[in-house]
Amino acid sequence: MTRRARWTGLTVSLRLQLLALLAALLIPLGVILLLLLPAFMNEKFNSIERTQVQQFSDIARANLHTEEDRVGLFVLNFSLWTETFEYAAGRNDRYLAANLVPGTFIGGKVDYWGIAAPGGRLLSAATLLDNRVTDATPIVTAFFASLPRPLPAGGSAGVIRRGQQAYIVAARPITRDDGQGRGGIMLLARTLTPQVLRELTYQGQVFSAALNLTPVPETQVHFLEDRVRATSPLSAPSGPPQLALELSIPRAVHAAGLIGAQQLRLTMLITTLIGVTAFMLFLNHRVLNVLDGYKRDTQRIARDPTHRLDGRDPTELGLLARTINALLDHLQEREGQLRDRSQRDELTGAFTRSGLLERLNNTPVRSALIVEMPRLQELSGLYGNAMVDTLLREITGRLSELGPQHVVARLSSSGLALITTGQNTPDPRAILRELERPFHLKDAEIPLKFTAGYVESPYAVPVPTLLRHANIALQHALDERDQIGLFNEEMLRLSQYGHLLEASLQGADTRGELSLLYQPIQNLQTGSWEAMEALLRWKHPTLGSVPPGTFIPVAERAGLIGTLGEWALRRAVLDAKNAQRIAPLRVNVNVSPIQLLSPDFAARVLDILRELNASPTLLTLEVTESSVMQDVDLACRHLEHLRAAGVRIALDDFGSGHSSLALLADLPLDTVKLDRSFLRDSERGGTRGALLGSAIRLAGDLGLHTVAEGVEDEEMLRMLRDFNCGAAQGYHLARPERLEELLGRLQAIGPR
């Protein structure tokens, strides 16, 4: 039922996806047709009309400028004349009678006449009214007032406004025939009536022009519903424009364009609908109906694996069906092969884990032995993979020879299991001795070493439980470096306890379960406290205080030691900073091997010091010889980097094992910490005491500070002073305590 619902959902989903795809295509097309295309066309038409109306405006203004030039040339006819010059000077009384006649106005197409003396006094002002020359002093005076002061030698012309009327005014300085002298100003003007404006701008059906009494600084275009209007400034003889030329054209192009755009939208819409309908009909008939058939076939295949898709369709869909049928045939064949292979390991012929569980599903099982070969990778590197494969087959053969009551399985690349189904349980140590017989390779013998975990039960136990217990015993043997681990309930309890601790350690730093205690380090020469060692503590919410020797190995196995170590480092550096106001104590922090050998260890420590704004000289990092020896080059690079920044380095637990005195000279160190076991052995005298003294003297000769750990009585302290040891720590001097208690004691009694 679940499969049928899933396939039906897929078919519906496909149809919905096709409809969504069409919608995704049609909606943007509709937006383009209904919104974007009209807007685009409208903008194009507006651009055409804007260009057209500006061109007509430029032509009309050019015609007006031509009229201004014509009136200016007519003015020049009088101003560049000695007769006019003499009249303006008061020496030609017959001038007006000869020149101020109706023919002057009619022939020159002007309406006003004016002459001013050199001093600016108006000498003559006239207009033609009913074919008679009439005085026009007021308006001509206004014309003269619109001229620039002083009037340029080339004269001035422009359009001015008087009341509601516009005039073309042109004026020039009066000179003799040769252009010499300055005899006043000659002015002529023409009234710019609507009739005159039509004549000058050649108006017709294309556009119409009118004067706007409101001037504009530049040409402005306005789009109205049926017309486009352009308003352009007309220059005055002086100063800003006083009038504007308003020109409009009908929006015939725009109207025709909109009709065309609507027809185009309708055509595209009809074409699109026809195309979509045809596509959907074709898709439904040639694709979706075929897929519906495939859906029914696949639902049947879910019930009957021998059924196949109908592959008679001649198109690619039929090819797809035939390909799927061939793939199903191949998968069925492959499934049978894999089912066989999943039961047996291809290399050794032993059962796989799944094959073992299926083989022993209902069989009573009494014991299980899991054998691990730790050196398998090393042997592969020395002798090659082919030899290792041969070796594994040989080991499997030796286990298989133990009898039919035993079942052999390969659980991992280097792990084999021996499950006993009979009543008699085997001797695991005897089996290991048999397995460790040397393996012969040509002329050489390869010694074999194994680690094993063994469990047996007086009653039948499920195979998974037995294997789990054998694995716990194997892990115990690996941890304890034993050859074989024999399962017991204590192992199970410790394993469960370890898993509980591992799970609880996750987030212990953020939950406030971690804390630090500090044990002072006393300088044996001055008696003062020179440093304090940070000791990590964990208080579990239900288990209570967990010893560091218990939870530190768990953290290392679980990959949590980095998080715990970084928390301890941050907390210790902050506490050391706070302690500086009371006593200049450095803080010693222990470093695990995993931390020391991480690629960015030194950089991370210095980053933390910078984040906390703490001086590197506050910090001493304690490392063990065994940690360094795992990768001497990497460890030395980290330690040298830290020492160069100001962090002190101490070699911890020196003398606890087979320590090398030469290591003191080779490593970048500041301090050597002598292990408590070294002190206890030396206290008895003899060679161990002499060796302790030699180690302290050698450290001093190398410039290293020495600190003795585990000082438990006055006799040890006296011996260390005799050897000139630099400093000491231990319960005899001070027990680990919280920072507040330590600083409180310092304030109360002073450093010891």
C-alpha cells in the first residue's frame, strides 16, 4: 500500500510540475504582453514624439530669429546713414518728413519707429495707425528701456512683452555712412500677433504655435492625452526671456502605435493559447498516458518481480521501458549473486557478519573468540597486499581446522571470529598458540602476534550479545596491552561506565561541570610561591566527582580532549590574570599528546592568549616525554614557536620511566619537572639518589629550572635543597585548592 501511494504521488507530481512549468512560462509572457510591451511601446512612441516636437520647436524658433534678423537689417538701413546721424545731432530738420512716412512701416513690415539722441533723449516715436503716422512715445520709451546699456556696436534684437502683447524689437547705434561717430540709437519693432506668428512659423495641420506669457528657462515637453506640447524660451534684447513659444502636435503616431500594439498582443495571445493547448494534448497523449501505463506496471512489479514494463512504444519512452526491463533483469541476477556473496567473505571463504547471524540464527551458542591482528597494515607495507591476502587465508584455514562445532567469520579487515556451537568450549590460549605459529614465506618465516577477546557462557546466548561481549574483552586487552581479554561482568560495567562518561563529557564545559584546582609551586631558595599548576576536575551531576585518571583517557578516546584542554587553558589564563593583583604567579597547564600533535596547536594557544589579552609570560605548558617522542619534529616546531612568543615549556614526569638525559639538551625547554616516583626511589639512597642529583645538576648546567613533584615530607624537602633543586610542589607544601582559597591564604599569610 505504501509503494502504491508513493508511485501515485509521483504521477500527480509530474502533472503538477508540467502545469507549474507552463504557468512559469505563461505568466511572464502575460506580464510582457499586458504590461511590459505596452509600456515599452509607449516609451518608444513618446521618444519619437519628443524628438518630433523638439524639431518643430527648433524650426519655429529659427523662423522667429530670422524675422529678428530681418528687422535688424531694416534698422541698419537707417542707423548706418549720415542723414539719420545728422537728425539725431539736431542738424537735419527735413529728415522726418522724408522718412517717417507710411511707406516705411508698410515696406519694412514694422509697426513702431523710434530714434533717441546720444544722451538718451527720445527724439522721435511713432506708429502707423489707420494708415497715418501717429505718436507712440510711451510704448517706444518702454522699448528703449528693454535695450542693454550700453548698446553693443552690433546692436541688439529680441522678443519682449508689454502687457499681454509681444513685440519683436531691434535696435542699433546711429553712425555716419562710413560707420564713424555715435549719433544715438535707431529702433524698429513689429507687433507679434497670432496672425504674424502663424505666418512666421508656417503653421499648418502638422503643428500649431502660440506665445506663452510665462517664460521658461529651457525647452519643456509635456505629453497630454491627444497632443504633445513643447514650451521653449524666446530670447529678449537683454536679461532673461520674457516670453515662451508654445508648440503642440497631435499624437497621431502614438494613437496608431497603441492600436498596433493591441493587435500584436491579441495575435500573440491567441497564438500562445493555441500552441499551449496543442502541446498539452500531445503531451497527455504521447507522454503522460504512456507514463500512466508504466506506473501501473511498476506497481505490479512491486508485487510480482517477474513482471516487466510494456516496451512496445516506438519512441524514446519505449526505449526507456526496454532499458529498465534489461536493468531489472540484471539487478535480479546481481541480487542473487550479492545474496550469495553477503553470506561469505570473498577472500577467505569465511562467513561475513550478516552471514554469521543468519547461519546461527536459531543455533545455541556457548562461546566466542574475536582475534585481531594489529600488525596487518605493517605487514602489508613490508610484503605487499598479495602476501597479506595469503596470510589471512592461512589464518582462516587454521581456525577452520579446529572442527565442525566451530564457525569462522571475518568481522573486519584484520579481525576474525570463532563461534562455538557445541557443548565443549575451546581453550582460547591454545587457539592463539596455534595461530601464532610462524608463517612461511619462501625462505623466511614471519612471526605472528594476535590480540584476542574471549567470552563463554554456561547457557546459550544470542550471537549479537556474545559478539558484543567478546569485543569488550578485546578492547580491554588492547587498553591493557594484554594478549587476551577474558570477558567478565566487571568489564561490561567498566565499558558501560566508560560510555556513560563519554556521553556525559559532551558539553560538560558549557554546563559548568568542569573546574580547576591549583597547587602552588614553591621556590626552594626564596621560599615564595613562583607558580601554580592547574588541575582539571569534573563533577558529574549524578556520579559526583570523577577522577582525572578516569575521565581523561575517556576524553582522549572520544576525541573530546581538545575541547577540555582548550577550556582548561582559557580558565587557567584568566585566573592567572586575576591573581596578578595579589601575587605574580605563573600558571602551569598540562598538555595531552593529542593536543600537542595537532597541526595548529601553537597557533591556537597564541590565539587564545591574544583573545584574552594575556601576556605569554604568564603561561607554562607541561608536556611529557612520551608525547614528544610520538612526533619529535612536529612537537619541537610547536614548542619553539611558543617559546619564541614568551610561553615557558616544562618537561613533565621526568624520571617516571626510561627517561633520556640527552633529551634535556635536544628539546626547547625552560623547566624540568621530576616525577614523584623518581623522588621516592631516590629517598632510599644508593644509585637512584645519585642519579637524581646528577639530573638536577645537568639541568642546571643546561640552564633549565628544576621542579620536584610529590614532596610529601620534610626529609624529601631537605634532600632537594641539598641537591640545589630550584622548586618543589606536593602535599607537604600545599594541597590543590580553589583559586579563591589560594589567593585568600596568600593575602592572609603571604606566599610561603
